[in-house]
Amino acid sequence: MNNIDWNDLRIAHQVAMSGTLSKAAEVLDVNHATVLRHVNRLESQLSAKLFIRHQRGYRLTEAGNVLINDMPHIDGQIQHLIHKINSSAHSLNGDLIISTVSDFSISLNPLLKRFQQQYPEIRIQIIATDERVPLVSGVAHVALRIAEKITEPDLIAHHLKDFGLYLCGAKEYITQNGQPKTMADLKHHKWVLPNGKKRHLRSVKALLQHIPSQQVVYQSNSFRDIHSAISEGMGLGLVSTESIAIDKELVTLDVDCIEQVNSSLWFVYHRDLKQNLRIKTFLQFFKQHTL
């Protein structure tokens, strides 16, 4: 019963409508034997006779009358379901769920405001987290990821822009404490550094090899907090190119042992969603307004 083929039902319904196998076969554009095979299989799986065979055609049994009476309603529901599925994938209304790192989510809002004004029927949801949301799970439609590269084979990744992290200090801090020039100088300064998963960045790892733990006076899992603390003169640390551009109080330092982190912003989605109109529209809008 659980393995009934929808085609068997559809073909049996056509036989009921046409009255004979040959007429049903003509309507369905298949041969007589194919129609008979589908009808026989359906009756076998249902353990019920739908038709009484006679020389002039196929007459409906009581079970067959149930088929001919209820099938149009079921078929209408199926067509409605297909329409809803197609509309969901090929319309500019409904939810667009975007996963992005917590540091980047707030800076998205001016862009998202313009996007929503242009496409008011799209409802935006943001998942702001430092955890990598697996797009295969369907939790999010799009991920805006910061990474050197995207390696997952089932994902489509569009490169948006490059950025880096640089060693910086506030003018006030540099005036009072000077600036490091060599690796040996690092241990004499106060440091403002990320914690959590951001400690796995190459530049952070490089710094931690040369800095006593007691010299790390401030930690946060947010680069916005890190930037603010460095700008206040609490210590030296790593700041993004975007933050350096808007903060005139910062001084970029040059220390040979510090490896600059070159990362990129990627627009990522699962390959099974490549025809989704909301995703394609958002990608085009994002490229036009951020690059």
C-alpha cells in the first residue's frame, strides 16, 4: 500500500474517464499494454478491483467510483502544491535567511534596507554567529562568509571583496608607550586580542607565540569590541582595513613577525538553490552595491 505509484493512479483515472484502455492510451500517448500494466499493478497493490472488464470497455466498480469522484480533487491539490513550490523558488516574495559572522551583521543593515525597499515582498532574517552554519541543512539560504577560500564541493561561492587585518595602536598609546619594531619588543606592550574561534587566525597565533599571557589585558570574540578597545588606547591589536579607513586615531604598525591575514568576503549558497530567484536577485544587488 505504501508503494503505490502516482502514475498508476493517474492512468487508472484516465481509463475510468475514457471507458476503454485504447481510448485512455490514446489520450495518454502510450500503448495499450502500458495502460493495462499500470491498472493491473494498482489493483494488485490496492487489493481492490476498480473495473469490471467487458467487451465494450471498462465499467467502474464501487471502488472505481471512489477513484473517479475523488481523483480530481487530489489532482487539484497536487497541482496547487506544484504551483506553490514553483512560486517559492521563482518569486520575489517570502523569506530570505542570511547567515553571517556577528562582526559583519550590523554593517549589512544599510544595504539590506535598500534591498528591502526595492523588493518589499522579501522578508529578511539574519543569523549572526561565529559558528559556520551548514547550508546543506537548509537553516539558511545564503551565507556571507569571511574566509581565505571556500572548499565545500556542494557550495557555490562568489568572491565579493578582499580585506586584511593589520597591527595597530591608538596615537595616544603610541605616544605614551612607543611602538614595537622587533619580536623582542612585543612582550613589553599591552595587547587587545580576540578570543574564541578567532584565536585560530594566523596573525593571532603568531602574536600569541611572542606575548606573555599577562600582557593580554583585553579580549573579546567581536572585532568591533577589539577595534573600540584599541582606539581607546588600551593596547595594541589587530584591526580590519575597513576600521582603519574610518578611524583616524589608529596608527598602523610594521613588525616583521606579524603575518598579515588576507581574507575575502564570499557570497555562498548550496548548488541546489542556484535557480532560486530571491538568491539570484540578492547576489546581483549585493555585487552592485558593495564592490
